[in-house]
Amino acid sequence: MRNRPLFLKLLSAVIVFGAWEIAGRIPVSYAFPTFLESMSALAALTLDGTIFTAYAETLKPLVVGIIISAVLGIGIGLWTGLSSKFDWLFSPIFVVMQAAPLAALIPLLIMVYGIGLTSKVLVVCIMALPVIVLNTSGAVRNTPYTLKELGRAFLGTERDIMLKIIIPAASPIIFAGLRLGISAGFIGAILAELKITPTGVGDIITYSRSIADYPSMYAAIFSIIVLAVLFLNLLEKVERLLFKGNYLGYVSD
């Protein structure tokens, strides 16, 4: 069944939204609106342009942070994956960054960089950079040894082996790490708006909560999830297009 993945995605969405509607009607909490109330609030935010203005502000640190994280992350990941010395030197730093509680670091960033764009970009980088670095490093390090030996057997230089064997072999996992890093970057961007200064979508969430307009609060949260899912699905399609020879499908297909 060629359309089964789409059918299953739609079915899961219907189940989740149906459960949301039922939970809102019981209700499980006075602060938990129904799905239809939240969608009505989202429509109102969209029609009056509030959601677009908010995302214009939210996407600034997200886009800048993701670009910085992608460039630095892939570069450092290649570097640490190719050199055991640099791996020992830098990998622990990114492991600690990934494990550290970000909410505890935000006050330090505010003290040093203030409450402007710089602090928010750094929060996105702290979330996204370790994921990209560690995935890239692992992909390069786990390139099959036989492929590298084959390149040397054909008198390939170290530069040829890196550009024509290691990077192409590691590219699918690097791209997967990039997707995970962007997903973490979305979390970092919203967390920065909630913890540093309420702007963009974070401002809608904070203000709606303060006046008990819970449908609008959930509508803003829902819009973030939808945007992240759409963007990650777009990246997944790009990944399949670029590496279609590596995509073998699922066992159940």
C-alpha cells in the first residue's frame, strides 16, 4: 500500500486531536481548552496578523543560530572525526553542553550578553551545536575502514579519501544530525523567548497565560509544533532526494 505512511500519519493526528477534544470537554483542567477552541483562537491570531508578526521575531534567532550551528557543527564534527587528538580535546565539551541543563545557563548568558538577540542566538546554538557535532563526528569516525583502504589502494591522497570517500559515506548521518540539531534549535528559540525576554511566539504564550486566555496559549504552542514538523518533513524529503540510494524503507513496507 503506497499511501500507507500518509494514512498512518493522518490516523495518528486524528487520534491525538480527538483525545485532545475529549480531554478538553471532560475537562481534565479548567486551563485545558478543547481542540476546536484552540483552533478557533489560532484562526483569530492568523487573521489579525498577530501570529505572522510573532514569527517574524521568533525566526531571527532561530535562523541565525541554526546557520551558525550547521557551519560550525559540521566543520568541528569533521575535524574531530578525522583526528583522535582533537576528538579527545573537543568531544567532551560538546557532551557536557548536550547534558547541561540549559535553563540553569540562561541567567549566565543574560549577565554576560544581556537580553538581546545575541543571548537568544547562543541559546539556539547551545541546543543545536552539540547534536550536529557529535553526529558528524560519529559518522566520519565510523566510515568503513575497507572503503578508506580501497581509496589508498587506488593511490588516492588523504584529501581525495576525505572528499570522495569519507564525506559522501558519512553524509546521510550528517544530514540526520542536522535535522536533529534543527529540532533542538526550535526548542532553544522558544525557551529563549520564555526565559530571556518575552518576544515573538513566546510573548503570545506568556501574555495569554497571564490573562487566562488558554485557547490562544495552546494555539501558539500548536503553531510551533506544526511549523517544526513541516520543516523537518521538508528536510526529510530533501534528505531522501539527495541520498535516495541509501534509503531502503521500513521492514514493514
